[in-house]
Amino acid sequence: MRYVRTDSLPEEARDALFGWSKDPFQSKASGIAWRPKDHHITMYDGDRAVSHVGLVRAAVSVGGTPLEVGGLGQVVTVPEFQGRGLARKCIVEAVRVLVDEWKLNYGMLFCFSRLKPFYEDLGWRARTGPVWVQQPQGRVMFPVFSMVEQWGGNWPPGDIEISGFPW
């Protein structure tokens, strides 16, 4: 197994990672519009992409305090490789990039309730306050769990405001 880091996800990797289901993240029913990821960490088994995490760098406001965060999204492992800790390894590598290379103090991700324990086991903590995001119909309170991590500062209290689509 090896990691490959790219700024865009090659079509063959996208097909392997997301093409096994019409809704691999079980999120289409929510109708949420998501921001494309700017950076990708993909784990390969030979020439086949088998696990992935997408990254973004985003400016958010928390209780009026501006923060730059590293966002994780599109975390997936193809079904026949699930249960081997590959997504966990990709997330650990993603956090290393956010902290060591991008020099960020904060991370943020969104997940549905069924995945909350997985991220908590990796040190992320759920936020209870509102998160406001943009959607095609305008500014809305986001209906999905937000989770945060801090590596060099204290996450401020207050509502989170994201000026664009969630990731």
C-alpha cells in the first residue's frame, strides 16, 4: 500500500473510490451541495485506489473570531478493503499535512451521526453549536454534525460561519 498526494483526483481513482455506489457517502437524500476538495490523499493497492481523504483550506468565523481551518471530506474506503484501518491511516496522514506542512492549528469536518464515534476515536470532538453555511438557496444552518480538532490553539466558543459550501 502506498499514498499518493494530488491536487486533483484522476478520473480512474475517482471511479474506483466513488463508482462502486450511486451514493457512497449516503448523503444524496440530504440535498446538500458540497465544496470540491482542493487536495487529495489516496491510498493505493498496486494501481487501484482503495481509500481516500480530501482536504480543503478554509476561512471560517467562530463567534466572530476568524480562523483558518483544514477541512477533511470525502473520506472513503472501497467495500472490499473496509475494516483494515485504511481510512484511519489516510486521516492520520491528512492531519500530518495540515499541521506539519500547511501549519494550521485547527481542523474541521462534517459527518453523519453514524460516523461520529469513528472520528471521536481519532481525537476529533463534536460541536454542539450552530454551523451556518451557504447552499444554493442561501445561508442555512447546517444539519450535519460538525467536528473539530485543535493542534496549536483553543477553539473559540460561538456559532461557526462558513462563507461558502461545506466540504
